Amino acid sequence: MDTNSWSEVEPHIERHKSGCWTWDASPVEGNVYRIVAKAYGAPLPIGIGKLYRMPDCKFGMKCVNPNHIGTKEDYFLTLDGQRRDWPEPKTGNGIGLTKQDREFLKKLKIAWD
């Protein structure tokens, strides 16, 4: 698989209660972490040196969640509670809602779904 489409990548991801995601071992051309991150809309930086697992990541190297991978700066921002997660991609035929969308609608007391 060599794709940039979230709709093609997402079916190969298992989401866990911890927030970690694991890949179903489908073969990919390239780095699975980068493929998932790019399709998600959160491309991992290239040429900045080592990438780090964020402090709350439970699955370590098995985790492909782009919000659990980042630079040294991202790591320290996470420790300080200042790093913002990448929002979920909007996909499908209907309207996709990000976590921020849902929180906003909840504040307005508008039911959705």
C-alpha cells in the first residue's frame, strides 16, 4: 500500500482505549508511521533528527498514532500540557466532526449523531 488517502489507511488501524493505534501488518511501501501521519494530515517532520514517543503512549514502537509521535519540542510541550493534538480527518459522504467540533456543539447544547 502506498497511499495518501485516509479512507484507505484507516481500515488498517486498530484503535485502543489508551489512545494508541496499531497497524494490522498490511504491507506498505515506506515507513508506516509516516504513511499514517501523512494520510491523517499530520506529516512527521523530516531531517530534524530523532522523533520521540509522547509521554502517555502505552504501545511504544507499535503505536502509529501521529499524536503520539513528535519532535523533542513536541515532547516537552506535551509534558507542559501545551501541545495540541492533530484533529481527526473529515471523511465519508456525510459531515465528519473533529473532537473540537463536538466540544463546540456540546457547549451550544446541540445534539449531533
